[in-house]
Amino acid sequence: MGRAENKAERLLQIVQLLLAHPEGLQQAEIARRIDVNRSTVTRYLPALGKFSVYEMDDGRLAVNRDMYETKVALTLHEALAIHLAARLLATRVDKHNRYAASALRKLGSALEPLAPFISQHLIASADVMDDAGQRYDPVYMDVLKTLTQAWSMGRVVHLWHQHTDGKIYEYDFAPYFIEPYAIGQTSHVIGLREPPGKVRVFKIERIRRIEITKRSYTIPETFDPRELLSDAWGIWFTDNDPVKVILHFHSNVAQRVQETLWHRSQEIDVQPDGSLIWQAIIAEPQEMLPWIRGWGGDVTVLAPESLQQALVGETRRMAMNYGWEVHRPQEGASESVGDDPDRFFNDFFGG
């Protein structure tokens, strides 16, 4: 092996070693692990800078994870999948995100020789994210950036979360997973919250301040976001048993309902009159309210009764907003349930 090849291999070894140790390593420790003299590591420092390796105040070397670039190879069809995801991101997120825009531009430039039309649209999607009309929220971006760093390094964060009543509470939090929420164009982070020492969810837009601590954590092997959210309509999950939701859809919308798999557990029974009965097992049916309301008078809630009562209450309140009087509201109907998920699960969602 030539000297150039030998050096390239050692540089790669050092970078991979530092990526595995986000806290950084002393040069002597690096030399011991790759079996070279300490002077060799020192001599490699200029070349390591190209891989975003820097020297910390105490002499340890570490990788600047904000600047380190990974390399990804995509086929044409994989590139199209990225394009579709990018379009969803561009159209369903209302906040300016320079990192997302930069990633799309890089991807668009890389795909230009292979798929110029896809490349152009990826770059156009990046321009949408950079548009002045996007809401600029520096606190949100700082929180998201810090959560990403903590998640990648396995570090606990200390954060300040604003509850729906306006009060701010402090928690230690170990991020396990970050999940987008298309319904509200928001993002949520799932992880271990202290207190109460249980897995909980934070709406990232409500985190007002965040700091990375020196405490490390390990995500339990039993944690699986796919299983955790398997019964969720979107982001809500509970310790209670899931509930069977049964809806009756009018024939006017039956085809539209059947065209989409709304939930993994859904079952559809088409009726002789062209209407259909839709049912699914849902962790928390209240999360479905915005979707059910969107079907207007073409849907009727058959079960559970609590969801039916909630819709009756909302229908009564909506009628009153337009000057109608409902003389015989169903007994026990709620006046309103609102649109805010934290209203129902304040403790669960960081309250």
C-alpha cells in the first residue's frame, strides 16, 4: 500500500472514530486506537480539517457535526422519491428552514446530469422554502437544531416548554425521535421526559429555550416509533387500549374515502345504497376530529359514543354561530372540544 493510500485510510479511520465519540478524543488516544505515533495524528490535522475535524479547548479532537457532509448515492427512482418528499416538505411546512432549502439545492445540483427536470423542481422547491412569505421563527430553528445535535450525540437537553395556559415549565429530556405532524403543519419530538420519567411528546413550536447538557443517554432497544405510533391517527398515543372508531360515509363521498388508506387498521364495508361503513382501531379518537369535520354532513360518527357526543356538541355550537337554534341537543353533548391537541393531554404533551 502506498503512502497516499495509507494516509487516506488512516484519515478515514480517525474520522469514523471521532464520529463514534461525539465527546471528542485526545490525540494520544486516537493514536493508540489506530496504532500510530501521536506525531502522526498531529501531522494529519490540516488534512482532517477537510472532514470538519477541529481541536477543542482541552486538546481533544472532535467532528463538527453541523458542518460534516455525508455522501449519498441515488438511483433515478430514488431521486423521484426524494422529490415527492421534498414537495410535501415545501407545501406542508410554513416556517423558513434554510437547512432544508440548502439540502434540496445540493440534491438538485447533484441530479442535474441524470434528471435535469427533477433537478429543476427540487431547486424550485428550495426557493419556496426560502421565499419571504415563509414565517421566520429563529427560536423554532434554534430548538430544532439543538434537538438534532442532542439526538445525534445521545445527550440530554434541558428545555423550557410553554403550556397552553401560557406558563413555562422546565424539564430534562432525552430525544428519541422527531416526527412531523401534517395536520397542524408542526413538528413533535418523542422522548424520555423528567419529570415524570416517562416517554412523552413535545410540540417543538412550544419549546421556548433549550440547552444541551453533559448527561448522556441511550435509547432503549425496546423503543420503536413505528410500534408506538401504530395505532395513532397522527402523533397521539396513550397507555390505554385503542378504541374502535366506526363512521358512516354518504355515497357522495364513498369513492373518495376508498381511494386512500387513512389508517393501517381500517376496514371498509360498502352498503347496498352506495354508502359505506368505515372502521379502524385508533389510539385517541379525539385526534380525528379535524379530519371528521372536514367531511361535513357526509359523515356520521357511529362509535365511540364519546366521539359522537363531541361532534354533536360542535355541530350545535357551529349552528349557534350562524344564528340557528338547536332545540333538542343530544343529552350530555359537549359545547366544544376545540382544535388543540394539548387541551386534552396537557401532561402528556409537556404541560
